[in-house]
Amino acid sequence: MSALEIVVVMLVTAPLLVGALVAGGAVTAMGRRLADPVVLLVAVAVTVAAGWTAGAVGDGTRVVWPGGWTPVHGEPIGVALVIDRPAALLVCLVGLLTVAALTYSWHFLADTGTPYVVLVVVFLGACAGFALAGDVFDAFVWFELMGVTAYALTGMRIEEHRSVHGALTFGIVNTVGASLSLSGVALLYARTGELNLAAIGRSLRGSPPDHLVVVSCALLLTGVLVKMALVPFHFWTADAEAVAPTPVCVLLSGAMVTVGAFAVARWWWVVFDGSVPESAIRHALVGFGTVTAVVGAVMCASQRHLKRLLAYSTVAHSGVIACGIGLLSGPGIAAAGLYAVGHACTKGALFLVTGLLLNRFETLDEHELYRRGRGMWLAGTTFVVGGLALAGLPPFGTWAGKAAFSTALAGAHAGWLEVVLLLVSALTGGSVLRAGLRIFAGLGEEPDPGPDTHEQPEGDHPPRRDVLRVLVPPVVLMCVGLWLALGPGVAASAASAGATVVDQQQYSAAVLGGAHLALPAGHVEPLWSVTTVALGLLGAALATGFALASLWPSRLPGPLSVVRRPWHSTQRVLHAVHRAHVGDYVSWVLVGFAVLGATLLLS
Amino acid sequence: MSDVLAALPYAVAAWVLLAGCYGIATSRNFIHIIVCLSLVQSSTYLLLLLVGWSGHATAPVFGDVQPGVRVVDPVVQALTLTDIVVGAAVTALLLALTIQLAKRLGTIDPDRIRSLEEDLEE
């Protein structure tokens, strides 16, 4: 085995093995003391190794057949691990978020104990396994492992009934989604007799298209769209992220959505492209994505609970990412990827600052927190800058994604999506700015405090000097976001990753054998141009305008205040739909599946 | 007629899936919901086993089977077994959460638990 192959296998096995060892070692006092540093070390190692792999694998695709079960006459027998740049970068991102979550909780949440770190590291291993799985059933098992650890992490604070309820809802909705996905796997196996992704794709392309394949595509996608939190599969997101421990929120919003998006892209190109019409998936993804972006942004703007606000902004961003994949082009994937990384880093930083507020003031209600954050300079600056970053102000991470989008949209003749992007930027960024200015700067009219919103703090109250240490992970995450826009070669690297995702033949040749030369990514548009910077500034200006308008609603100029009534009635309708009832959520999953299936069949 | 008979098992799998979903949507008890969820998962076991079924074939245990005898597809049986394990883990976790919910709130009726409702709007 080459060094690369060993590293690839370790990416998956190391977190799981260490998780098992740490769980077993927790019976001794020594083991409990070592648990935190060991798990952190593994997370750092996985992040670094995945980053190295992304460089080492280049534009190519490498396949590892664990146990030496290589294909015989082009027929896969074993279970493949497939590594290419997009998969390695995904593992690197999840690793980075895990490191941020673990460093944050190490000093801060002293009472979480060993189960927490074990679950986090197993979640990392499951994400890595899912990203590298070359086999659809294997992917399903990783997917479920990721799900189960996430449910357990969400409901970890069992003394808090909200957490338990959120975790239950999360678990039930996602399990229904996963069962639909597995039905899709079964139908694909029935049609092709294969479980290997590339082999299924080859077999499907060899036969005329039919409804069974389309139905199995809809079934398979429904499960991942639930994880990706697209409307109407998104209901669990806000419930889970509003109540989960803060570091877990970072993983749910940053990792889960991105992993789901990766699965959609990978399965489309490797399995279904060529047997399900392209227009069908384009309509489905762009349609679902646009609705998700708009609903998420409007819901985000109407929240008072900070974590819920951030959760809905995750929903909005997920919609944008789906639109990016729906462009069905290399630049579209590159834009979606950059946007996803920018969103994950910014959102992670914002969640961590929110956790600090929860621990100090025991509430996450924006009105309750009015003026109470004055004096927390570093936290306040991070939060407000995070808001501007979400609004797409250059040179932050989400702007890099938006800039890449401009190029991709121009190539796909879908310029109208730019409006959706601006709306998402203005409303999500504006809401965070509003909350930040209200809490940390004490700006705006004094809001109505409302009923008691007290919540249990998550950990020990940190002494003042510890606050700096707690703020290291969010600041580092923001810097990673900055690097996306400023780092040399990021745009080219993203473009090459995008080109790899859409290059079906390369994947197929690497797994099943056969020669194929990697397609060059072509000309890479630089991120920095007058248009992209202007659009970024426009988004930030709109967000600031929205924030100021909601801080001083009575001073809204006359012509603008006519929007108030339709704005409030839209919110009322949306809030009535979000009724926090698990039965509703499951019904919506079925409705979403029906709409997805109909879109795929009819277009 | 034989087409109808061949399609019938698949209709049963779909029926079990939808019955489970209907149960979750209308239930007023979390334990009942989790049982319905198991029903949803069972539909996938049924579907997988159906996919591998073949007429006049025996179980894929090769110890006492003569070479050349038809057996049903062993792969789907392995998949079903894995799926059952995954399903058991999920069910156990969700039931444990339900116990905690009952301890904290004294009720496991989703209609009566209002803890996640968004009553506060900006």
C-alpha cells in the first residue's frame, strides 16, 4: 500500500478506533483524564491528513479496496474507498469544525464527560466514511451512524427537556428519511444487481430510462435532502440546533448540511447522470433550493432566539448550496463548495459566541439580552463581523462563495438567482447584525422583553480570564473564512474540485478500471472583480439597512413602511406552518418526496 | 394475473411504509410513534428481502446445499441484517430519550409538549 492509501484508510478508521478505545478507557481515572487531549489530537490529525490528501491526490481519483478485494474483470466485489479532492476537502472541513468544537468545549464544558468526546469523534469518523464510501449501502450505514451520533449529541443534556424533545424530533424525522433512502438503494439493487456506485451508474446508463430509476432517485435523494435541511424537509433543523449544546450546533450546521450536499452531487454524477434527464434534476434542485433560500431567510429574520436565528440562516444557505449544485456544472459545484465552507466557518464562529452568551446570561433571547453584552469587545466584534461576513462583505468566506457564484450563474444563464443570493445575504446577515448591535452595542429602541426566557447554562460559568481562550476557536474559524477569499490558489483549487465532481468518466475509470485523463478545469475566473466586489458591498449595505430598520422600526421612512404589513403577514403564515409537531414534520417529508418525485418524473 | 401477484409484495412494502408514516403523523404518544417508526424501517426489510427472492430457491447456507441448487440472493439478507442492527440502535436511543422526556415533563404526548414552539417573534 502506498502512503496515500494508508492515510485514506486511517481517515476513517482512526476516529472510530480511538472512539472505541476512549470509551473503553473511561473506566479508569487515567483514561478519563486522557480522553479530551487524545480525541482532540485525532481530530487535528484527521484535519491535517485530509488536507495533505487533498493536495497529494491532485486532480485524480484514487481507489482503495480494503482487504485486497479488487474488481475481477471490471466487476467490483469488495467495498471501495474512493478519494478525490472534493471528498478530501470535505473531510478536512468536518475535521476543522470538530477541532473547533472540541477546543471550545475542552475548557468550557468541563462536565460533559467522556461520552461527549466519544460521540464527537465517531461523528467525525462517520462523516469521513460517508465522504469516501464508493458503495451505496456502505454510504447508507455511514449515514445512519452519523445520524445516530448526532441525535445522541443533540439530546446529551438530558436534564433539559427541550434538548430531549429536539433530539427525539430530529431522530424520528431523519430516520424516516433514511428509510426512504434505503428503499431507493433496494430498488437500485433490484434493477442493476450492483451496490458499487460506479457499477450502478454503468449498468443504468446501459439500459433505456424508466420510471423505476426515477423513483429510486427520488427516494435516495429524499434521505439526504432531509440531512441537508431543504424545505420542506428542514423542520427538524431549527428544533435541533436551538437546543443542542453549542459545539454540537457547529457540527450540525456546518458538517451535516455540507455532507448532504456532497452526497447529492456525487450520487447524481456517478449514478444517475445519463439515465435521469438533466433538466429534471436541475428543476428539482434549483426549485427546492430557491424556496428553501427564501423561506429560510424570512424565518431567520423573524427569530428572537439566537440559535434558532442561526439555524434558519443555515437553512437559507443550504438552499443556496442546492441551487449551486443544480446548475450542474463544474463552476456551479466550485461555487457551492466555497459557499459551504464560508458558511460553515462563519456560522461556527457565530454559534460559539452565542454559547458564550448563554453561559454568562442564561438566556438566548435577543430582547432579553438587550445591552447586556456591552463591554464584551472581542465577542461583540466577532459577532458583528460574523454578521457582515454572512451578508457577503468582501473579503470574507461567504463572499468568496458568492463571487464564484456570479461566474457560475453567468455561465448557466441563471442571472435571476443573483437576486435570491442578495435576499439571503441581506436577511440572514441583517438579522445577525441586528442581534449583535442590539446585544453588544446597545443600539436601537428598547425591545419588549416578553415572557421569561431563562435557559440552563451549558457548563461552568467561565471566569473572565478564560473568555479569551474560549474565543480562540471562533476567531480562527473567521480567519479560515478570510483565507478563502485572500489565499492564493483557492479559486483554482475549488475549480479543480468542481471539475472532478462532474467528471463521471474519471470516477468510473478509477473504480472499474480503464484509462481516462482528468479533464482540465479550464480557465478559472478570479474571484476579485469589480462586479463581485460591488455585489458583495451591495449585500452588506442591504443587510445593514435591514438591521437598522429593525432596530428603529418607528423611524422607518414613510415609503418603506408600506412593506411592514405584507412582511408581518408572511411571517404569520410561515410561523403557523412551523408548529413543532413531529407528526407534521413527517407529513411534510412525504409531501416533499411526492413533489420531488413529480418534478423528476414530469420534467 | 401473475403480474398482479408479482407486484403485490411490493405494494405490501409500500403499504407498511405508508401505514407507519400515518401512525407517526397522527399518534399522540411518543412510544407509539417509535413503534410506527420501526414499522417504517420494517418496510425496508421487506423490500430488500423481496428483491432477493427467487422461485424454488433455498436459503443461501452452503453447508448442506448441493452445488448448482438455486439459492436466494445472500447480499440482500446481509443488508437486511445490517439494517436491523442500525434500526435497533436508533430505536433504543429514541426510547431512552422518551424515558427522559417522561421524567422531565410527565407526559409523552407530542400535542401537549410545547417546549419547542416558537411563541416569541421578533
